Amino acid sequence: MLNKLKIAILLGGSLLMNNVFTHPAEELEPLYAAQLFAQELVIKVSSNGCTRAKNFIVEQIKDGDTVQLRIQRQQADQCRAMPRIIEISLPFSASKNIHYYIANPWLFSPAKVKNNAPQ
């Protein structure tokens, strides 16, 4: 029984470590929102005052009729202003017959929630 548990932990740990090393979460920018248009990808991210569109790249990983988008910040925002959420437009050419999936982590901003429930 103990040997089976050790094997399960080793296998589980190796799968987890493989995922961490092949796709580290820290390389993907946390997003507050995203919208995909025909010619641009609009994202909402945290900024200390120096965040610009040129700081980001969009990696596309194609798998059949699905494309995984991975938005990565290439240069850290070194400004020291109060952090705020800003909107950034990134050039992007979307295709009609492709399904897009954004792999980045999503953050929740309570100040941006609108209650549309009937009163």
C-alpha cells in the first residue's frame, strides 16, 4: 500500500513539475478582461504608469480549428505610480472559422462588477 502511494505521489509530482516547466504561469500576464476583434485584441491589465502595448506579445498555439492565445509581458512596468487597471489594444488578425482560447490567468476586479439581476 505504501509503495503504491509513493508511486502515485511521484507520478503526480512529475506531471505537475512537467506542466510548471513547460508552461510557467508567471510568464503569462494576469488579465482583468479581454475582447477579440477582427483587427485587434483589447486587454485590461494592471499598470503602475509605464505599461504600453509594445510591452506585450501574443503567442498563438494552433490545434486544429482552435488557437490558444498566450499574452506575455516582455518588459516589467518599473513606474511607481498607484497601480490601476488600463486597457491596451494589441494588433491581431482574427479568423472567422477559428475558436480562440486565452490561456492567461484571470483576475477579478470588484469595482467593475455590474449587477444586471432584476430588481
